[in-house]
Amino acid sequence: MTRPATTAMTRVFVARMVGLPVLGPDGEHIGRVRDAVSAVSVGPRPPRVLGLVVGVGSRRRIFVPMLRITAIDAGAVTLTTGQVNLRPFAQRPNEVLVVGEMLDAGVRIVDKQTDATVADVLMEHARSRDWLITRLAVTERLGVLGRRGPVQVLPWAAISGLSLAEEGQGTEQLLATFEDMRPADVARALLDLPTRRRFDVADGLDDARLADVLEELPNDEQRDLLRHLASERAADVLEAMDPDDAADLLADLPDPESEQLLGLMEPEDSQSVRRLLTYSADTAGGMMTPEPIVLAPDATVAEALARVRNPDITPALASMVFVCRPPSATPTGRYLGCVHAQRLLREAPFELVAGVLDAELTRLDPDASLTEVTRYFATYNLVCGPVIDENDHLLGAVTVDDVLDHLLPEDWRSQDPDPTTTGGLRIPEAALPNPGAAKGAPRA
């Protein structure tokens, strides 16, 4: 039986959710809320709520992502589907149990520099569709007897003691937290760290991981981190980066510094980077990667699909296979055409790629401007395009992410992607949590 419609909440105190029934779209009972799971905070930005821990049956607890939740109201949490993953919940290193770990935690009120205790946690539905922990309900500790003052609801940034960016948190804990995070998320977290701790994390990451993170940082932070590294390690990290990203970074350094690092790199790696440095950064030649998927005309569709499946190749680069005469390393032999990944999926595995070529697709000139490249992608609805020289040699491929990097403002990586602001948030007094009830809330 479907429940009557109620007004969905956009702000809710987590402790008050504990015990609420979790229902499917048709009102079927799935379980009850036991906790909420948030990402670890690594700075002043409000952490994101990842999902809910739901008790199913007498002992089993499962994880339900926030994207599966269609509404939260005073009587229940409603999911978009009645089908849930019954695998037992296991907390990851980069996750925090809100009720189990944040409630009753000791913190400090930044303005007053006084000790306080977390009584409840407010999560809010942002315009980005994420749920964020925007405010904390805290009780200030008064006097030596441990008396507690009235409940205050303060912005996340007004409280210290819950962020990994603060003193007392070891580099090992940061590295463990970052282990399962995407490079772009690690890069954003690094921006919230003090410079010294940022360098400590860089020293603890392996070359390949640091290269991935470095590619996601703003230019100034890239240069600072690279200069912190010893020259030999800096060269190793540059070798692990995508050649176009390494070329962009070296182009921002003074010529003597750039030349020194190029000299320390392996010749096969430095050669492709040097070739990219001959082009202006805002041209097809400057944006392209010199390592697209290149096959000979006698390769089969099965071979092409095997190359496309390589998890180290980005989705944009994997969308197109280029067919050329030997040699296959860029600059290649004569360019014959390309095969779109969708076409490969429609062909028999034993067919030759030479028989399914798109030889009519317009090619990009290495000196094509950013405007021309942008129009090219918009005109042909592509996410990847070949860069060909006047002698019909494939030089590389431009992908849509390279174009976006140049279209966005220079400081886009350091801007907060969450459009919400909570400084002017007013919460009715009736919505304040009951500290006693919060203290006795079930633990995960």
C-alpha cells in the first residue's frame, strides 16, 4: 500500500532520523535508519553525506547511497527502488559514521576558543543534489564541573576538531583516507591542507598516484609541489603524467628549470613532451595527447576492443581507434582513418578494422585554434578527434577534457563546486535537537 504523500525535508538532523522506517516506492518496508555515512572532512568545506546505514532484520546492516533516496520526511525515508544491496555494511577508511563517531565528539568553537560537544548534525540537500553536513548542534562546556550550556547550531566552518587538515592528524591517516578517493577529489582535499602537510602527503604518494593528483591541481600548486620534490623524483613524476599535462606544466616553468627536468627524463618520454612544447598551448597540437589508440589496418575488431577495454585509457580516448600504416608510434605512418567504439561493438570480432573505417571524418590541423577545436567537437558530436599533419601523419588526438581545461577559467580547479552557501541559514527554534535524545541515540 502506498503511503500518503508528505512534505519532503531538505534539512534534517541526523540523530532524529535514527529509527525511521525505510520504505520502497510502493510503501514496502525495507528496514530502519541506524546511522548516516559521510566523507572524511579534509578542510573547511562541509563534508558530503554518502548514504545511510539501514538495519534489515534483527542484526544485518546494509548501506544505501543517498542517490537512492527520493524523500526524507518526519515519518519515513523513501527510496527510488525496493531493490537494495544486502551486502553487510563495511566502513571504509575515508568514511565517518555520523551518529557513531560525530555525536558526543569533543570539538572547539573557533570564535570563542571554547570546548564543546556535538549534540546533533544537520545535513542539507544542496542545489548540486548532494546532501552536505552544513551545521552542527553543539553544547558548550561551562566550568570545571563539565556543565553544558544551551544548544547552539553553528556552521561547519565555525567548529574545529573534525577535520583531517587540523593539527594532530598524522600523514599516514591522510594517506589511508586518500587511498580510495579519485585523483580529482584528492587534489581538492590537498588544496585545503597547509602547505607543509600538502608536501608531506606528496612525499608519501607513489609516483603514479602523485602524477594523477598533480594533473588535477591548479597551475600554481602544480609548480609548488613539483619544486618541492627532488629533481630526480620530479622527473619520474613527469614521466608518469600524461605527456600533454607534463608539457603544460613544464611550459609554466622557466626555461632552465624545464630543460633540466627534461634532461633527467627517459628519452622516449621527454621526446614526446618536447614535441608538444613546440606548439602553442591553446592549439590542437598543444592540447593533444601523443598516445592515442593506434592500430595497423590488418588488426581485427577483437584486437581493437581489447585495446579499448584497457582501464588505464580514459573514456574519451577509448571512444576512437585510429588506423595508420607503420610505424604506430606518433608521428605515425600514413593515416587511413578512424573507427568509433560504437561501430566496433556492432561488428564481428574477426572483421578487420580496415573494413569499418570512417575515412571521411574531418581532421584537426595541429595549429587549429581553441575556437576551431571547440567548433569541431560541437559540429561532429565527438569526444575525441585526430590531429594530422600536412604529410598525413597522425600526431595525436585531442579529447574533450583537454578542450574543457582550456575553456574554463584558470582557477576553476580551486573554486568550490558547491553553489550553496549556509552563512545566512536560519533554523527555527523548534527544529533544534534535544541534546538528551541525541546523546542516547543508538550507535552503529
